[in-house]
Amino acid sequence: MGNLDFKVDVETIRASAAAIDGLEAAAKSEALSELGDLQTTGSSSLDHALGAFGETWSAEMEGLAEQNSEKADGLRLCARTYADADDSAAEDILGAGR
């Protein structure tokens, strides 16, 4: 077999989770609150379309935020698992030398 060099950068995984959290915060700040003002256009059809769009947009943004949160949580768990495994291996190696 060839040289197997396996390395995980736990800090990069943690930074990725933090970046996803930042995306979620940005998405929440992009709510279409201005649609409420636009829903009085004088056209009931346009007002209805704007209202439906606003509801759909909000629901989709909420769903994406939830998916992002789940992915960030998974990355944090991954980083913690790698760090714990690395700590355990180091303890085993250092303990074996005593």
C-alpha cells in the first residue's frame, strides 16, 4: 500500500460551522418586511400575489435556515469527534511510553 496520510483540520471544520451560522443570521435579516407595504397597490390581484410570494419566501427562508443550522451542528459534532479521537490517541501513545 502507498503512504496513507490522513489529516483533519478541526479548526477549518469549526470555522465552516461558524460561517454557516453567519449565513443563517444574514438570511434572517433579509426578511421581506417591505412586502407588507407593497400589498396595498390598489390591485387586489397584485396584492394577493405579493402576499402569497411573501408567505412562500418566509417559509422557504425558514426552511433553509433550519437546514443550515442542522449542517452547522453536524460540523461541530464532527470537529468535536475528531478532536476527542485525537486527544484519546495522544493519551494512548503518551501512556504507552511510560
